[in-house]
Amino acid sequence: MDNLNLYKAKQLVNNLLNKSKHKDFLIGISGGVDSLVLLYILNKLKLTHGFNLRAIHINHNFSSNSNEMESICIDICNQYEIDLIVKHIQPTKTSNVEEYLREKRYELFLDALSENESLILAHHLDDQVETFFYRLFRGSSPIGLASMKKISIKNNKIIYRPLLSISKSIIINLAKQFSLDFVNDAPND
């Protein structure tokens, strides 16, 4: 079963990236299980498919383990020989800190992209469900309830989310199979 999940995950990532005209990608990594599994898969694929891969980590300085998350991102990118950009955000005293951090994170992601790069994010099926209910309770229109797309465009930049059809439990199983170290981000609990 685990090998089937690995095969499925690699196929989903590979199929989505094959739709791109780009050969240069920037992956957003947090140090959590989702992004590090995706980074592992992309690192394997880049060796056989000849694309360029860089990573970016945004330290929110929000949770008690923010520095630990940054450190694991640095370590794994050094191990994979992937260039890593590290940016810091200082949370502000706004009524919706998480919304502020999300918007700021996207701003930093998009600013870091070079001209021919596309952004890859590790949103998964559970994130999709969470986004749907968040938008439902917020009163979004039917269009807003459509949630995230596997390929989207923001500020004329392409964003890929190849794991949208994979559940968190499969991602955790893949992390165990790959023997990946990751940090559990306390605010995500």
C-alpha cells in the first residue's frame, strides 16, 4: 500500500508539472510534514526530469517552534543541495493574525519567484476541506466555495498544488516511509 501511495504521489506531482512550460520551480516549505514530503518527491523527480528547484521558507515568528522549523528547512535543503531562501515575518497585532500571515507569506513567495519560475505549494486534501468550511462559514459565494485549484494564477505567477487529492494521513505515511524528520507546527493543531 505504501509503495502505491508513493507511486500515486509521484505521478500526481509529475503529471501536474508536465503541464508547465517552465523548468524552474520554487517550492514553499514550512518544515512540516506536507511540504517536506513534497520536497522529497520533487528532489527525486528533478534528478530524472531535469528541472531546477529552489525552496523558500517563511519564518512567521508566531509559534514556539518557529526557529526549529527554519532549522529543519535549512538542514534538508543542504542535504538535497537545494538553494533555500529564508524570510522572516513579524506578526502584527491585528484582529486576524493568521490571515495577515497568509497574505504576507504569499507576497513573499511571489516576490521571490524569478521570471521563469512557478511556485509549488504542498496543500493537500484536508487543507481543501478546511478551506471549503472556512469559506462557507465566512459566507462566500458558490464561486468562493470552489476552494483551491491544482493550478492557479496570482499576480501573473503560476502556483501548483499537486497534493490536493492526497489526504494528510497518506502524507504522514509517506513521511514515515521516507524516514523524514519534520516539525509539527503547533498552531496547525
